[in-house]
Amino acid sequence: MITIPEMPNVGEMLKNYIKTNRKYKSGIANWLGVKRSSVNKYVGRRDMKISTLWRLCHVLKYNFFADLGAQLPAEFTPVAENPLQTRIAELEKQKSDLELQVKTLEKAIELMGRK
């Protein structure tokens, strides 16, 4: 059985964002077209629908999905999307190319020394 870590508290993330950025829940509610009590429910819950979080991202112009993704292990991100893994792959290729060049130069020097 796989052990899955506890899910981040999305409501707490939203609550912290609202407090840190001095946003009004009533304003957020107006932008979303919901009652203020709905926004109060969002910050009080551990999780929420993706569609709600998507709308909150657009209304607040903040990427909560990136915050959630940052809490996942690095190996969950495909190499093409992880800039560090992409850079490592590039450097590994450069290393291989340089090792080949060194061997070629060593062979050339060896051949020149025989003459």
C-alpha cells in the first residue's frame, strides 16, 4: 500500500493569501458572483472543487495550483516541465560530447607522437 501524505489545506492557503494581500472577502464574493458566506466557507474548508479554485485564481490573479504543485515531490514533474531536470539533461549531453572530444584529441596527440 502506498503512503500518501496529507493534502495541503487549500482553504488555509486562500485565507493566508487574502490576509497577506489585504483582499476583502466581500469583494472576492462580488467578483465571483457568490455571497460573502460562500467565500467564508471556502476559507474554512480543507479542500474545494477545482472549478472553484480555478475561478479564484483568475479573480485574485494568483496561481494556487503552482503552490499546490510545489508541494509535490520533484519526481512527479516530467523532465520536459522541470527546468532543473532539463538543464541536467543538457549538461549530461555536453559532458558526453566533451569526453568524446578529449578521447579524439588524445588519440590525435598519440598519433602525432609516433611520427
